[in-house]
Amino acid sequence: MSDMAISTNNLTKKFGDFTAVDHVSFGVKKAEIFGLLGPNGAGKSTAIRMLSTLSIPTEGSATVAGFDVQKEDGKVREHIGLVSEKMIMYDELTARENLKLFGNLYDIPSDVLAKRIDKLLSFVRMEKWADHRIDTFSTGMKQRINVIRALVNQPEILFLDEPTLGLDPQSTAEIRELIRRINIENNTTMVLTTHMMGEADMLCNRIGIMDHGKIVALDTSANLKRSISGNDATLFEFEIPNLDTSILSSVESLKSVSSVVRHDATHIKVSSVGNDSFDTLVDALRKNGAQIRTVKNLEPTLEDVFLHITGHEVREEASKAPEPVRRGGPGGWRPNRRVR
Amino acid sequence: MGVRRVLRHSAWICWKDLLEFSRSKLRLVMLVLMPLFMMMMVGFIFPTGSTISHTPVALANQDVAVNGISLGGDLVSNLTDANNKTGMMDLRVAAGFDDIKTMIQDGKVSGGVIVPPNFTADMLAGRQGYITLMTDQSNPQTSAMIQSVLTKLIEQLGSRVAEDNLNQTYNVSGLEAKAVLMPYSVQIRGIVPGNPNYFEFVAPGIMAMVVMMSLMTGLPHAISYEKDMGTLDGMLVAPTSRWAIILGKVLAQSTRGMIQGFIILLMAVLLFGVVIHGSILLVILLILLTVFSFVGLGILITSFADKEETATMVMMTLMFPMMFLSGVFFPVQQMPSYMQTLAGFLPLTYAASAMRKVMVLGAGVQAITPEIIILAVFGIVLLTVAVPMFKRAMNR
């Protein structure tokens, strides 16, 4: 247990009849970046709020930095930092004043605090802006201050709730880089929530996939992907400009094919088994008059993992979601199967 | 968690709130303008005392002279002379009842005086001379004032005539005649020097009210706003007591309220000629006590209202009855008895009354002990209810 920074036991939060977090048990190792991945409303933020003592669990327990979140909430607070979805900053104060306020709430001696604030500001290259008001900053600059604000007490564990939400691509990359640097330089344990597959894939050592308040899968990104592809199944994406139902059904009827997903008017994703599966596929397509423009041999993405496990897309706007044309055969890539 | 630590944290939170507040010039200007407007509004809009000035009044003299004697004409000229000295009315000549009626309907005059045709005849025959006052029923306040002013004026003129009669008939001196006619004479003397002034009445109440408002609007706003913005989480996730947060906010809001209170005090003295007869120290202590008695209510609203909008609505609903029922603008004693009972349940009633006693009447601690006790009890009871509520609300 000593290598665990966080462990939860049947952690549950109910709001009236609605169960936001449903008997969740997991552990976060020291110095790892742990991702909670899931769509909006999956319970990620509620889980983080309980772990950071902002919300009292309805049931179950959690230990953070060796302290119980309910019985020793004061102790927990000394060891954690929170980067919330909403920025925790006062717009009309300067960057330095913001850092100073929060530093003082942690009872850091003023000389130590002053030095630490300078160090944190230079860490994110914001020294020049230290005495400017937050409301004069760009969103990316604000988020950099927001992140170092959570580091003012040098926390062992940093909670990040959707840290790149609403940022432009450049700032997003910057913040991700910052998160990685904090993790490497300070050995800070991090719990990060995101609904972005790429972000979880890029940053997290291990990922817990959350859906409807439950953690439905938990492993490293590589293991999660491996778990759905099976040993011999391969995933191809074909671009066929003249795609029609007869071409589709010809592919579906192949014995080697375990599932076909039509992405849009011209793209299909095919999961097939066997060493000669690619040849068989191409033969079948050509025989039915399909003009193949491009072919990709796909590695399964976390998106596929999520779809595979939960049966639905991560994003709520499911209108553009691939429509499962056929449920796969045994051992294949089956979109609607739930895994325990 | 040590008390000193809570105090230190609350001081930092107060520092933050005041710093944030001071960053907007507009807010600072409003901090001064709000009490100024308030004083001007209540000081000038509400009728100050029972005086009228240059109010148009119609005067119809229908008296018919008897043997060259016109007592009605004497009355009218005396009335005009007396009025010219005070400038209370602008007298306009009218023909009679119907004429004055039209003038009142047209809004040209606020009332009228009619000296009837048989005025001189009646008086010479040893009867009373009747005079008719006409009033504008659509404006009861002005009517009442004109009525009292004219009645008093005509009575004065009447007793002067009587004095002359006594003097001539029985050869008694003017002073003796006065003593015969009006054996009682009333002199008015306040317990502190100076004439009563509406600002003196209203300024202490407004001070108490501004302190109340800054706590009742400021506190729920400050906390629910931070809750909505998400910044409250930053404080809650730090090893800071919930009490340090609320205390910090209370300190910041009280400071604001007290600054406004003192601006009112200063303006009352410098601009509106209010004289403070009591001890300034006692006034400050009373302001602090007022803060204490309202803190619980502020926290209670904060705990109930999850969103800023809700908090604002709850506070508005509570604040207006409090403002008008507590005797800040109108004396509680003049309200109907059931309203007086209701006013008895509002802490502001006691805060305003104690403040007034100290500032206007120069009262000491003994005189306001009941108010002090009641305010303290209000504070303790409200806090006892509010504390667990707040704790529950913070842990959702």
C-alpha cells in the first residue's frame, strides 16, 4: 500500500436518486499520471471532488496521501493541489497577488512564499507578467497561472479536472507539456480527468475509463488497446468513393470479417481475422466493383476501446458516430459488448 | 485548528476581497455616491416637518360693508400682511366657492379661503364671523398643512381683534388682555439645543441600514459569486477553516459597510447640519453590534441560496420590509399597532433606535441597554441557526 498515493474503496456519491459515482474502487500509484477518461456526466469530476475533500462521499472511503478524506480532511488538504475545470483565480488581482493569497492560506512563511512564487512564475515563463492583472491575460496565460497556483503548497498529489478544456491547440500543447514537466521534475502524483482520448493517451501512465459512474476498464493505454484487438484481429479503414449497400454486404458476408462499421458516405472500418484477411477483403471489394482509393491499417485507438467497452461514443454529439452495421462474430471486435 | 490561524486566514481573505473591490474606480465612486444619494433622497423627498412654502391659495372676499365698516376687508389685509412676513402662501384673488372649486380642479391653487357676504353684519350684531376654508381632497397632506396654517393664522388674527376689543371696552392692558383670552401659553424646548431636523431623525437610521445592507447583500453575493465562479473551491481545498472564509468575508463586508456608515455620518454633519450629541465611540460600538446582529442572517441566506441569483432575490425580499418597517424613515410609533409588533421582530428597529438615541439625544450606555441586549440576542440566535446550516451547505 505504501506505493499508493490514492486508494478508494467502493467510493460512491449520490445526488438524490442519481448516482454520480457508483461504488468505485481503484488505486493511484505514487508519481504516476492517472487518467479518468469518460464522457461528460460520467462522474469524473465528482470523483475528483470527493478525493480533494470538496464533496463528502455518500458511501465508501478513500485515502489520499495516506489520510482518510473524511476523517482527516485537513491533513489531506495540506498535501493536494487542485486545478479545477473553472479557473481558481481572481481576475482583478495580479498573478502574484493570486499566488500570494493562496500561499498564505497554506501558512507558508512569507520569505519562503515570495521565493517560491518567483520560481513558479519563471517555471511557466510568466515572470514579466507577475504584476499584471489576470483579466489582461490570454486564456493560455491564465491557465498557466491557474496550474502553478495549485502548486504553491508543493503538493504531493495534483488533481487536474479537464485542464485543457476550452484552450486553443497551442495552449493545449503548452499545458500538456507543463503537466508532464511537473510530473517529471517534482515526482508529483497526478489525477487527471478528460473526455479527450488523445490527451489521456498522451499523458497518462494508466487510464481508468469511466461511464455512468463506474470505472469500466483500468489499465495502461497499450494494454487497453491490446485487450480489444485480440491476438490476430486487424483493423482496416477503406475509403471507397462508390460505396453502396451491395459492397457493404459483400464485406459483411466474409467469414474472416468480425465487424464492419460505416463511418460516413465513403469510409468503412473493418475488423478481420486471419493472415490472408487483407487479400480476401480486397478481392471481395474489387469483385463487387468497389474503387478503393485509400486503405489504412489501423492501430486501435482509445476511442475504439471506449466504444468497444461502453457501446457508445465518448462525445455526446453521437450524430456523426459510426453506426455498427453488423454485430461481430466470436472473438472479434464487437461494438456493443460490455466487459465486466 | 487554532483560533489565531483562523484569524490570520480570515485577514488574508478580507485583504483579498478589499483589494479586489478597490480595483474598480467605478465601485469606489459608488461607495461614496450611494450614501450621498440615499441621504439626499430621504432628506429632500419626504416632507420635512409641517411647513409649507409659497403654496398657492385662493382668497375670496364676499363681505358686504355695513355703514362703511368692512371687517372682512380688515381680515383680508391682516391675513395678507401676516402671510407676506412668512411667505407660506401665494394668495390669489377669487370670486367665490365655484370659482375656487374650478381653480382647485385645474390645479392652480391648493386650497381657498372664503369670507362670506354677511361677515361684517354678523360680527357687528354680536355673532361670530364665519370663515370657510376650502381644501383639495386629492392632496391630503398639503390640505392638512394649509388647514392647520390657516386655522392658526386666523385664530391669531381673531385673538388680536379680541385683545383690541377688551382693551377698548374694559381698558385693560394688552398683556392682561392676552392673559384673559389665552390663560395657557405653550413653550417648546428640546432636551438638546437646536430645532428638530428630519436629517437628524433619518441619518442614524440610515447608518444602521447601510451597515445592514452591506452585510445582507454583500455577504451572500460574495460567497455565492465565488461559488458560481469556482474560486471558492480554491479556498475550500486549502487547509483553511470554513470559519476563516466566512469571517474573512464578514470582515471585508463590514469594513465596506462601516466606510459607508462614516461617509453618511460625515455628510450628515458637514452638508446637512446634523449635530451629534452623543459619544462617537458609542456610535462605533453600535455599528459593530449591528454588524454582529446581521451576520447570522447574511450567513443564513448564503447557506440557503445555491446560486447568486437566488441569493439576490431572497435578500431583496427580506430587505425592503426591513428598511421601511424599522423606523428608519418613519417613526415606528406612528405606525399602526400590528405593524409596530412586526417591527419589534426586526433587529434594524433596535439598531436604528439606539443609534438615534445616542446621536440625536446624546444618550449614554444605560439608556440604550435594552437595545444592546436585544441586538446581541438577535446576533447569537441567528448565528446559532446559521452556523450548522452553513457547514452543511459548504459540504455538498
